[in-house]
Amino acid sequence: MKKCSFLPLVSDFGGVLRALYACRRKQSLSYVKSLHCQLVTLGLVKEVYVANNLIAVYSDFKSVDDARHVFDNMPERNVVSWTTLISAYTRSGDHQGSIRVFLSMLAIKLEVPNKFTFSVALKACAMSQNLEMGKLIHNCILGTELQLDTVLMNALLDMYVKCGSLLNAREIFDCIYPKTLTSWNILIDGYSKIGQMEDALFLFSQMPKRDTVTWNTIITGFAHKDASRALAFLCEMHKESCVFDEFTFPCALKACSSTEAFTMGKLVHCYMVKSGLLSGCFCGTALVDMYSKCGEIDEAVKIFDEHEAAESLGYGRIGIWNSVISGYVCNDYNRVALGMVSQAHKLGLVFDSFTFGSMLKASTHLHNLKFGKQIHGLIITSGHHLDSVLGSGLTDMYAKCGQIGTALNIFSGLPVKDLVAWGGLVTGCVQQGLNKLALSLFKEMVSLNLKVDEFVVSSILKVCSNLTGLKCGKQIHAYCIKNGYIWEGVTVTSLIDMYSKCGSIGDGIKLFECIKVRDTICWTGIIVGCGQNGKAGEAMHFFNEMVRSGISPNEITILGVLSACRHAGFVEDACGLFWSMRTVYGLAPQLEHYCCMVDILGRAGLFKEVEKLMNEIPYEPNETIWRSLLAACDTHNNLPLAKCVVNHLVAICPDDVSVLVTLSNLFARLGMWTKSIKSREMARKLEFLSAPMLLSRRAKDSQQGKWGDVRRKNRFLSIEGFRDPNCWIYSATLEEIQLQLQVEFPNFLCIIQ
């Protein structure tokens, strides 16, 4: 449309309005600019009425620069001109720009703001959370007739709510007369969003009339706080014959997701089908999200496929893709999630912060640093700013993939550091063994009065366990009590684990006895802790109490009891528990359970039972099992079995000399000195041959910061390691001394390594 078809009609104001309406209908900014040029040519743009409408049209297209150009070239302006320009900035998302224009209007003093001007300016303050500017506007309204305008007072109320000043909001609410449904809904929504559901519920009960928005607001609030009550309000809404809309169902489905109320979620799904609202983008996205969080990923994918086949989602299509990708990540199908991302990219969908956030979570779960860096690059090239979602996701990904330095750099540049960013950084430091840095970050969080969740507390308690810092652990215990985390299952288990590893299991038992509601995780924590501290009797006692209370043990619980029995020599108790795993508790023994039982039976010298158990193991016996059995053979002088075990160990770990040293000691204990010396010579040769490999491994590990781990490993040091030309004399002399001592002292135990 190089020449507008409506040009002949723009000779008067009516023609201008019709032309502008046509531009809106065609949704083309180029049409508007073409019309603008013609209006300039005709001289009509100098008219205030025409210019104001042109600014409004540019505002519809969020073309604030063009709107500002028209405004700046106006020979005269009225209050509508200022109000329309302020609105243009607000609609384009430049709320600070709106406030600057409003302040300019006040400074020039040519026009007095009206109720519409104040309303638009208050909206900008609300969206930018500029409470100071909002209070300034409030002062301008006070003492004028404008404070009697309900619409304007609702805008003021909304500003205080969105800025988090609920006390001021309540004062404004009490002054509004008459109160409209919007007034009630704004304040109820404000209380709901900060978790003050009792205040929200009180207002809800005082309302003379409720609409769908009111019910949606209260359901959404309880979906975050108490999902079961949210579902109860949904039923109450249905009883009062209030009409459900496309926002009611997502609110209800969110409550079902929170409580994993799968059955209720399916009922809501059926109601959506009957009401004909299933095809809506919000409803489809909420359904996929609900099924995913309830662990029904197949159902979620089915809903997703149905919506994609309908091809009726339009611009909001990326929303349902985000839900299904997030669902795959939540259910640990990370590679499938990344495959869906690739498919969405091929379809030309534009990724948003939530898409990138799910991609980063998948990379973090897979510990795939390479892919995480690629996502980081894509975020930058796509022009996305590091908001709280992306910045926190990147910090978490880099920290948990071992790149603490990069994580700290990103973290320091974030304008808003949320709990995900802090938590990811603390957890990453703990995983990388940077315990002091993790503790320092946690202290900074506390000093800044930041909200800390139970997972961050769990991570920092692990630091106390690693450093055996009982004093620090007790301080965090006090912090948990003060902030109400003490009743969280994760926190209780972490505290018990901390006390256990710090050698203060008595405090762990006291804590456990104070817990009224105990789940499997809590019981397992105290049982394992008692076992680790040599209190096998207490471990058995707690296990019996657990069973009597009706709590079913899991595989880790059984392993904790078996470990306690192993250290205490409770062979009969261990055997009884092991054989009851399948018959009583319906649990299949894992390889770790078999390892523990082989060790228990071996220590007791019950080699026939060991042989029977080994034949029943459905797994390939690993190094731990064979080493436990070799140690038992060494203790009970079972040479035939020891030889068999050594053959298996040599096949599994051929460069480990400690196996041959153990066999040599067993030969020596049985007086078989020739074989003992021969085995030791084989060990020395093996150590000599593997020395270059060992040095290479140490060099590599030292570069990776693992030298401390290598130093702590027990290594066989042969006499050939001494750079002395007479070392063969020392070796022969040592062997003569050993033989002489054996003759004079028959019970002499040769353990030189």
C-alpha cells in the first residue's frame, strides 16, 4: 500500500479516524507510517486531536520512538497528549520512561494531570515497583476530588500491592467507597502472593459478591500454600454455580500438581473437556505441567501431541513446549528433553527464558559442561539478558559442573540474586570440596536476611560433616529451629547425619526423639547414624520401632542395619533380616547387601554359608566382595579359599600389589615361608613394573588437584625402592631375621609391608 486507499477520506477529522481504524485492523505499522506521511503533507498532523490519535496508534504497535517523535513535533499539547505518551511508554514496557514523562509534565506545569494521567503513571510505578514515586502521586491526589474516584483509587491500591506495601494498601482499601469487585480482588491477590492466606480468606468471607476472578485468586493463593484447601475452594466454587473460565482450570491443576493429586487432576481434566475449554493454550500447558509433576509423563506427552496436532495455539505455542520439556527434565529424561529442544528449534519456535532454564537444568543433571556452554552462547547470541531465571540457571550449571570460578563471575554480575543462584553456588562448592567457601557464602546469605530453603541447609550441614565442625553444626541447628526448617524431613536427616559424622550421635538421637512425624528417610538416617558410631544395639532398636510404627523400610534402611550388624558381629540378626528382605518387605537385595552379608559371614568364619550365598548372587561379584572374603580368609587361615579369591582379584585389579601382600602374610602365618617369600617377590616385581604408571597417574592427579587423595592411599613400599647399591644385602638380612624370629617365636606374625 504505497498510496493508502483511504487517502481521499482524510480531508477531515472523521476521515483521519477511519484511516487510523483501518491501520489498526490491518495490524501493519508500515500502513501507520504511510498515513503519518500523508497527514504531514496535508498539515493535519499539527492538529492536537489528530496527533493524539496518531500517538495512540503508535502506542498500539509499541512503537514508542515514533510516538515520541509525533509528541515532540506538536505545536501545542493538552493533557490527553501527555497521558497518551505516558501510556505508550508503559505499554512498551519502558516504565521508567513513563515516569520521566510524567515528571516532565509536572515540571512544565502547563497541563494539570487528570485521573487518567494519574492512573497510567501509577501503573508504571506498580510495574517498576517504584514505591517512592507512587507515594508522590498519592500525595498529589490527596485533598482533591480525585480521591473519590473509585477507578483511580483502585489504581493506587494496585500500586501499593505490587510494591509490596500491604499496610498502605489496606489503608487505601478502607478509604475506597464504594468498593468494587476489583477493589476486593486486588487486595486479596496481594495477600495471596505474599502468603498471608488468612488475611486473604478474611476478606474473601466479607465480600458481598464474588466473581470468577475472586475464586481464581483465592484458589491460586492456596495452590502455593495449602493445595488441598485450594481444591476444596474449587469444589465450593462449583457448588455456587460460578462459571469456570480458562484461568480457573490452570489454578486448579497447579494445586493438583502440588499435592500430586493425580485422581483429582484427571477429574479436572474431564471437566475441561466437557466445558469446551481444553483447546486453550493456558489449559493445555497446565495439563501437561500437572501430569508431568505427578510422574505421568506419558499422559503429559499425549496432551502435548493433541494440542500440536490441533495447531491452534498461535503465539503461545512455546508455552506448551516449555511445559513438556520441563516435564521431561523433572522426570529425569534429560536427553529426551534436549531432543525436544532441538525439534522446537527446527520448527522455528523462539526460545524464552523458561526454555533456556529447562535446557540448563538438563545440562546440570547430565553434568554436560560442553552443552551448557553452548546454551550460554545461544542465550547471548539470542539477545537475552541475564534475568533471574537465566542467571540463576547458569550459575547453578557452572557450579555443579565444577566451574566455580565461572559461576562466581556470573553470580557477581546478576542484578537480582535469587535463591536458585545462591543455592546452586553453595551446592556446587560443597560438591567440589570447597567447604570453607560454601560456609562463607551461607554466612553471607544469613547476614543479608535472605530466605534459605531446606536444600541449602542440607548442603551446608554436609560441610559441617566434612569438616567435623560440631560447633558450626549446632549453630545451624539453632538457625533451623528459629526459621522453622526443623520439621522438614531433609533437614532432620541432614542434622542427624551431621551429628553422626561429628561423633555426637547422642545429640542426633535426642533430635530424632523430638520429631513427631517420622518418615522412612528420618528413620533411615538415625539407623545409619547409630551403625556408623558403633551403636548396633540402638540401630536394631530403632529398626524394630520403625517396623512396629508401620513405616516400611527401603533398601538403604536395610543396608544401614546390616552395616551395624557387621561391625557388632550380630550374625543371626543380619541373616534373619537379609532373608526377610524379599519375603517380608518385598525388597530385592542389591549388590551392596550381598557385599555386606559376605563380610558378615566371612568375619564369623562361616565359609560354607558364604559359598552358598555367592552362588545365589544375581550380579557379578565386584572387588569389594572379593576383598572382604580375602580378609576373612586371612583372619581364619583359610588358604585354599584365599588362593581362589586372589585369582579373582588379580583378574579384576591386576596392578594392585596389596592382594599378593595379604596372601604372603597368610603363607607366613601358616609357616609356609618359601611361598610367602615368593608371593612377596611377585608383589615387589609388580610394584616395580607399575611404578611408571603410578608416577604418571600421580602427575595427572596432581594437576587435577587430587594429589591429597593419592597420598592417603596405602601403597606397598618395597626395599628395592631405596637407591642403595647394597639393597640386596639388606633384603637377604631381613629375610634371615624373619626366619630366625619364626624359629624362636612360633607365634610371630610377619606383617612387614
